[in-house]
Amino acid sequence: MRTVKSVGVVLLLLAAVGAILMAGAPPSDDTQQAKMKDIFTPLVEPGEPGLAVLVERNGKILFEKGYGVRKLGSPALIDLQTNFRLASVTKQFTAMAIMLLVHDGKLHYDDHLTDFFSDFPRYGRDITIRNLLNHTSGLPDYSELMEKQEKNGGPKWSPEHQIQDDEVLALLKAQPVGRFAPGARWEYSNSGYVVLGLIVAKVSRMPYREFLQRRIFAVLKMNKTVVYQDGKNTVSDRAFGHSRENGKLVESDQSPTSATLGDGGIYSNVPDLAKWDQGLQRHTLLGESEMRPALTPVQLNDGSEPHWPRDPQAPNSAEPPPVKYGFGWFLDPYQSHARNYHDGGTMGFRTTIQRFIDDHLAIVVLCNRTDLNPDELSLKVADILLPTGTH
């Protein structure tokens, strides 16, 4: 009897251990695929604009699919070759362009704004390339300056008459002071990245779009990716942007600020962004040590960690969370997993690229409608694929 009982206990223990091991084991590829399909399939009705998704680990595609149409009323479906406006995901490419010029010895992170634009007002003397890259420059927000100009009888910009980069620079030059002393605090700045795009063009002596094409897109074989400028080039397989108004999806592809370049002017697709991720993993463009500044969280002049600006509608709320930003990348971990990521949002488009560094996992979600949340969707995918033992 003792022997039978012992065997029974051992069998029960083995079953319990097996159950524990099975619970902690990663789901099969088929199960993961099914779970990812369950995230995206219900989002888009036939004939609606939608999204494209790519999930890659260690250079292997785990999931890739397009949903919806490129343009309302058009039969052209979103597929893997469909190009979306990246919006602020562009910033990591602008940052890379600057870093390549540093690599070339043509500029330095501690160069000042007035080194490139000698007629810039006095407040630009203390703004460095580094300040522009990590959003501590204090440059005024150009969209706010546009509104002030229009209210004061100045130029009126529209989707048909869009503000250009040189006009942004002119608005900034017309200001007597910045928003704050460079390096004193952190504030996300589209103005800074427009100026960085202008600096790329000035230092390289070629248009920003051409520098990125030669030094980034061509090298990584991102053959469909372009910096779009109306009248100068075209976007193949282009998705058009949409928004929901009064419960209906309507085309909303261009705004008065859709022509600026360094802060949001790139169109790309999910396979090309997978090549971008692979190029970063393999250090194809820059060595590991040269990339380190881009992946080091910003510090303020006093060595402290910056925080997100306080909500003006809730001035007495708890201190906002800290900011972890490098050069064109947010660096906050997710569930203890090291991560580089950036979202984009503009008229008609929302985008994200999420790179989980130690897990060699990249998730790209590109939407041509603004009522979807690609950041939230990408993290649902991450919850399926990331190991749970380190959470």
C-alpha cells in the first residue's frame, strides 16, 4: 500500500509540475497568430480605411497583414506595400541624419543654432544640436506662432497653402525669446525637428529628402520610403488619411502643417520599417558606441531627470511622470522589458514603432484613420509575445 501511495503522490506532483510548466510556456506559433488576428480583425469593416501591421522577432516575420482600403470609395486594399505618412515616427530618421553628419565630422552635438543660422536671434546662441534632438531647446511651437500670425492679419495657411520649413524658421527668427532657457526643462518640440531637417540640408548641401534617400533609405534597401514633397516627388501605393466626424469616417489627408519635413514628412510601409529595425539591430548605419547618445535618456542642465509638463487643467495634481527620451526615441521600458519606441499622429494618420531590445522584437502599426490607437494595439501584441517570467 505504501508503494502504491508513493507512486500516486509522485504522479500527482509530476502532473502539478507539468501544469505549472505548461502555464509558463509560451503559446505555440499558431496560437499567437490566432490571438494577434483577434486583436486586429474586428477593427475594420469592409470598405473602411484601416491599418497595416508587422511583427518581427530576430529577423523572422511572426505576423504581417493589411486591413481596409487605402482611400474611402476606392477598391485599392491596404497591403504590405501600402505607404502611410509616418508623422512623428519621422523624428528618429531626422535624428539619424544628424548623427551621420556627426560621424562625418561635419557638425557636433554641442554646436549652437547660431552656428548654422547666423541671423537667428540672441536666444538661439545657447541652443545646441543636442537640445534640439532631445526636446530641451525651448524653441516656440510653430503651430502656435502660425495661429498668432493669422489672428494678427498675417499669412493664412491651409491644406492648399501649407507652411514650408523656411517659413517655420522665419517665424522662429521673429521671436525675441524662447519658451525657456535651453536645458532647463523638457518640452516636446516639432519646431526643433523642423530646424534639424533644415540643418541636415544646410550642412550636407543637398535637400533633406535626398540626404535621407542616399544615406539611410538606399543603404537599408528601404525602396518604397520617401520624404514626400508635393510637386517634387510622389508616394507609390499611397494611403490617404481619414478621421471620424459625426460618427462617419471622412477623408482628412492634409493639414496646413503637412508639408514640413524633419518633424513628420516621411511616408513608409511595414516591410521597409522592418528593414529599418534590422539596420539598427545590426548597426548598419552607425556603430554601437555612436548610437549610444540616441539611446541615453535626457538629463537637464542640473543633472536631474525631466518630467512631462504638468496639465494646465490640473495644476494641483501629482507630479507628472519622468521623461525618458533620447534622440528621436522614447526609452521607457514596458513591463520590465527594455524598449525604444515612438508614436506618430497627424491629420488622418496614427502610427507607432515599438522595439523591445533584449527580446529582439519589433512591432509596427500604421493606421490611415485617427480613431484607432496603434500604441495600445501594439502593446496588446507585446503582451502575447513577451516572456512573462520577467514581468
